[in-house]
Amino acid sequence: MQAGEGKYQVHLHALICGKDVSVCIFGGDMPHIGAVAVAVPRKSLTGDGSDSASASVICITGHKEDEIARQIALRLSSAWQCVVTVSAGVHIDDATKDDIALLYANMQELSEKLPGKVKFNRETQNK
């Protein structure tokens, strides 16, 4: 999947890994790996029985994709109740705050469309 145009174009690929999902989001002038988040599903700490997730993030020094990778991994893991990894790396030379905001908006757009595109059954993937 992709969102945005020109140097703001961002791509998302998802790989079903048994009962889990690995997501790669990349784009801009120089795709790369800027951060990787791993989210694990759990029950909410509020005690209301709702689904949630916890995440760990590794961010490559000097990169800023850590928060968006974490956000996306947490949301998808909580929704799907499976382990989710998100690798994110977008780059535009001499990016302004507006450039970064547009790239992040495109990344968010893709991640919001993903649940409707991914078809898998965690129960049958275990067998």
C-alpha cells in the first residue's frame, strides 16, 4: 500500500508471521530503518477487561521514527491481539517540520487502512 505523492510518498508492507504480523513502513527520498517497535498484546491496566498492548522500541541514533512506530505497533497489537513489529524509516533531505508532519500523516493513513486489508485468522495460523 502507499500514500502521498512525490517525495512524500510512503509505502507499507505487512507480512503475516504465523499468528503475528510484521509491518514495514518506508519512503521519502531515502527509505531506511530508523526505528523498530515490538508490541505485545495484554489486558488493559485499567482493570476494565479491555484489550491493550505494551511496546519496546529501538531507535537508530539521530532518527525520529520511534514515536510513530510505537504508536502504530501498539494500536495494531491491541486490535489484533497478536505480537506486532513495526519498522519505520522515511527521510527527506533538509526536511521542515511541515515535511515531517506530512510524512507522518501519510504513515498514519496507511496504518489506519491496514486492518481492512490484512486477512488472517490467528487461531488457524497456530496449527
